[in-house]
Amino acid sequence: MANPIKGEVELEAGDQVYTLRLSVNAIVELEDALGIGINQIAGKFSDTANMRLGDWRTMLWAALRDRHPETSMEMAGDVLTEAGVPAVVAALGQAMQLAFPTAKKEPDRPSRARKRAGTG
């Protein structure tokens, strides 16, 4: 079962359930495979109108390798085919959000004035 706290997302493909995770290692593999950095990757994947199916397969491959290290690029393509593009796009979008959560602002705490040591 996927653990969202660890950035994991479940993806159902046929009768199989896979766990996707864009860990640091997965992102580095994705950067290496695509030949671009994470900021360019984020921009590329947010522009879904101009995405190539091969890019989605590569991102899926990288996200699968954390929990399914035996996954080849061809196996990732099979998972993509079985799960369907819309389900994979949604799961990878969720995995990307979990990999880069927005920082929550700490509630303001009243400052405590420091007492000075002294005589008196």
C-alpha cells in the first residue's frame, strides 16, 4: 500500500497495483534519461498539450523504479498501456506534488522577552 507521507502514489494497471514515487534517486534518473534538469522537467510536464508519450513513459519508469527496481522502459510502457494515459498522468502529477510539497508556514508565536540576569 502506498504511503503518501513518503510521496508514494498507487497506480492500478489491470490486476496489478504499482507504487510510484519520485524520490531524489528517481528524479536524478529522470533528469539523466531526459537530458534536462528538474525545473525544465516540471515545466515540460505541466505543458500537457505538447507532451510526448515517450516522456510520460520515461517519467513513469523513473517513478516505478523506487519500489519496483526491476522495471525496464518497456515494462513502464506496458504499465502505461494497461493503466491508460489519463490515469498515469493523474498519478504522476500527484507524485510530483508529493515530491515537492509546499512549505506550511508556522503559526506566529508571541516572542518571549528574555529576562536579564541581575541583582536586585
